[in-house]
Amino acid sequence: MSVGWLTRRIRGINRRIATVAVHDVFMAALSFELAVWFRYQNYGKPQDLFFLWHGTAIFTVICALVFWRMGLYRGIWHYASLSDLIAIVKAVTLAILIYLPVMFVLDRLANFPRSAMFLNWPMLVVFLSASRLLYRFSKDGDLRAVFEHTDDGRVPVLLIGADDEAEAFIRGMARDRVASYRVVGIVDHKRSRIGRDIRGVTVLGGLDEVEAIVTELARKGRKPQRMILTWPQLDGDTIAGLLDVAENLGLSLSRMPRITDFHSGARKDTNLELQPVEVEDLLGRPQQVLDRNAMRALISGRRVLITGAGGTIGSELARQVAAHAPAHLSLLDNGEHALYRIDLEFGESWPELSRRAILGDVRDGGRLGVVFAREKPDLVFHAAAFKHVPMVEENPNEGVLTNVMGTANVARACLAAEVKVMVQISTDKAVNPTSVMGASKRIAEMICQGLSLSSSACRFVTVRFGNVLGSTGSVVPLFQRQLARGGPLTVTDPEVTRYFMTMREAVELVLQATAAVPTGDEGGKIFVLDMGKPVRILDLARQMIRLAGLTPDVDIAIAFTGLRPGEKLYEELLHDGEAPQPTHLAGVNLAAPRVIDHELLTAQVDKLAGAAAARDTEQTLALIRHLVPEMQASPNGRMAPKAAAQAE
């Protein structure tokens, strides 16, 4: 055992442990004196307290040593359990068994009534136990968990986090007679908890000591086979670091289901089946939590229409909307199969919800007019778009017709149908775009910006966010497919980075931006989620390989393919001229990009739509560059210098 290890363990004997030690030693002295005093009272020969003071002192010293050796001081009283009570019984019994022969050798037990020990034993057990049980009762208001049966499982595991979730996991394993796991130790971020116990399991060290702890456990023949995250507040960087440590030690890393309430009134049969660490856990930041009550107030009792309802964002948006009890839900998509799947799901999950599945293309303004007149939506979420950069780069006219003309058609239909709010879903690729897709989404933003400043009947909201983990065509599903095939995982460039958000964050941002109470200064501005630091795709690839239990560059290779047409090395959430403005919503900012006069923009958009409809690619690209002058040249995209010169 290293000097550093001993130093850290000594440091763990903190003020709370000292307080517990003083309490236990005092109770030992008190119980001894009361037992002797009571016994002499029964003899009819009352004696003053402390007349046998040397016996009290010796018994107290013996108890202090035995209690320390048996680990009584390490227990966390908040989690006092049956294992703690058993330890108290053992420690008191051992202390008395040591005391009797010691006193016999010293003074032949002179003046000491032997039967006093039969009083001292239960009295001391009660004194030590009652304090712990009363403390736990004051915290939980319930003592049922203390007396649950304890039974070890088979696979040794190390818990990361010494909070309620860890206590619930240990208790769950104790309650299950065929439990699969045996907890051999706990690691925690709080130094004050090191050296203490939860239900008989010791907090062995801090998060930076995992390797030393596992090495020490292995030396004792108790090496864990798995690390389990029981503290849900760990940030992505810490989890990524633990993943590296687990890989170096030959361990797997799992996490508990996210359980929010283990206290009285909610303590039912809880599913403690472990789950793999998800990519969402590695974001490098906590997920943003937005105001769900405001979302419910927005949706409940309203008629809602969603374009692109069969897509990744549109379908999840539809699910969230359905959960908030709308009066009617219209699902619009031009893909028959995608629309059929989401409509079938809603028929099974929300059979009572009034809804209609509508086949239609946002390019068709006439179709939209008929649909809006019939459905009479109060809220419209426009999620229909072509979003795959290389695909739109190869088919720029189609991208313009859907992303630009489609948005204009939906906006006009909203004005004609007197819709209260239209939400345009945009992307970080619209900032300093290098692709036709990014530029087309920037023009769509401009359309809604102009209308938000000129229209008083309908509120136009634009929401911009980054890559959504798990969405169709994103890097995560691609890596998953490549892993299933045995690799290699393809990364465009070692330095490429992207902003990521979870599906929940993306959909909640859309709903939250819609629900935000107008303040009078958000007109023409764009809602942007604070997504922390961008993630390096190479790091994401390596982490996904590790999550699959494999070793990067050994079991699974990583190949670099070069940036695809229209792709950036890194992406931005804000243009240089878009100074972010905070909102009253935590984690949400407003951006104020350049705005073109709505009438002038409408004329230019109509010209662009005409060129795209005529499949005049050069004219389409020239008009895009005219409308989005900040568009940057991509070395291998449609707007590369040579192509741009030809277009202009």
C-alpha cells in the first residue's frame, strides 16, 4: 500500500467521523456506569456513580479500539441499515469478551458484579443503534429500508457516486435473492465521504483515485468487473474520463436507470436493470432542462400542424405535442411510408387523440392552402426540409425548392389561415454557410425574420440548433452501422468538430421558443440553444468504439475520408455580427442576424424559385450567393471558387 494511499485514507477521518467516535465512546462509558449502578441498586448496596472508575476507563478504551477496528465510525447514519446493526452487535460482544479477561488479570474483577455485563450488553447495543435509527428516521421519515434482507450477488461492481441512487442500488441488490451484482466499494466526488459506509459498503476514494482503488481491491481478491454510474449529475467530460479508465483496467462501464425518487411514498418495485452508457452521456455538458409547464400551456387545447411529421425531428415533435393534449394534431409529410409509420404509432399510443395524417408536399402551395383551410391550425411547426449536405450539394435546385420555396409556401398558408404561431426549424449550417443546404436554410430564416417584423396577425419564430444525436443521416447512426459491420469508422478529418444536442433538447427548444412570452424585442431574431463546446468527431468515434467494448485502432479501425462537398471543418451557432442576447429562459439565447426588407426579399425568393423550378443551376447558385453574401467557398462544394465564378 503506497504512502499516498495511506495519506488519503487518514485524511478521510474527518470531523464527522470524530463526532461519531466521541458519541460511541461516550455511550460505552454511560452504559457501563448505568449497568454497574443498577446492579448495586438491586443488591441493596447503592454506590455512587464512578466508584468503579478504573473499570469504566478500561472498558471505554477497549470499546474505542474495538469499534474503530470493526468500522463502526465509518457508517453514514443517513443510510443506517441492518448491516450496521449487526456490526454493532458484533462489536459490543467482542468488547465485553475482551474486557472480562483483561479485568480478571488486573484485579480479579474485584467489586465488579459479573452479571452487570448482562445488562451492559443490551444497553450499549440499544444506545448505539437508537441514535443511528433516529437520525435516519429524521431524514427519511421511514425505517422500513433498514430491516430489508441483505443478500450479495455474483458480479463484483464499483459504484461511482455515494448518493441516494447508490443506496437504492445496494438496497435493491440486497432485496433480490438472485441479484446479479455484489458491490465491493464506492467512489465519490465528496472528500468528506471517503472512509465512510453506505449499508456496509465503504466509500474508498475520489473520482481521481479509481485506478488506485481498483488495484487495491484486486490485491485483496475483490477486483470489480464493472463500474456503475450511480450519480446522474456527472458531466460528459468526467464520464469520458471514466470510460478511458475503465478501458485501461479492463472493466465495463454502465449506468443505473435515471431514478428521481427513492423516498417514502414513491418506494415501489424499482427496475434496477443496468443500462449502457449512452452517447448522450458524453456530450461534455449537462442536458438543458426547459420549462415544460409553459409547453403544456401552449399546446393544451390547441390545433397543431406539423410539416415533415414523418422525419426524425418532426416525429419526435409530434410525440411531445401529443403528450400535452392538443385539441387536434395534423401530421403532414410527402413520404407515404414515413407518414404511415408515425400515424400507426399514434393509433396505438394515443388512440383517443383527434388527428389526421396528410400526404402533401410543402412545394405545392395549392395543396397547403386546401390543407390549412380544412385543418384550421393554431400552431404550425415547419420541420420539412432537405438536410443532408452532400445530397443537396449535388441537387441544389431540389434543395432550394423544398427548403426555400417550401418555407415561403408554409408561411403564406399560415398568414392566409390566420395561424397564431409558425415555428421555422433551422440549423447551425445556416451560419456562414459553405453549402447549398446551409445557404437555403439561411434564406428560409430570412423569410421568417422578415415576416416576424411585418406581420402582427401571426407570430413567426425561428429556432436554430446543431446536430441532433441519433437523427437520420447523422454521424451516430452511421458509426453504429459501421460498428455492426466490424468497421472501419469513417471520419472526414481528424480536426472536424460539431455541436451536438439530444433529441429531447431539440424538440423542447422548439416548444419552449414557441411558448416564450413575447417581450417586444424578439422580432426578427432567432432562438439559439447554448450547446456548450463543440465535440470532436474523432473523439466521438473512439468513445463509441469503447462503448461497444472494443479498442479503437486495434479491434476497430478509424479511416479518414476527407471533407465531403459543402462540409465545414467546424460549425458555428452565431455569425460574427450576431451578438447573442440572453433570454429569461436558461440556456437559450437570441441572435439578431441581418434582415432584408420583406418585399425585396419576396421578389428575390420568387426569382430564385423560378430558376430552381427551371433547373437553371448556374442562375440558382448566383441568386443564392446574392441573397447570402456571407456564404463562404467550400474547397470541394458547388460554390467553390471556380463554380462560383461560372455562376456569376
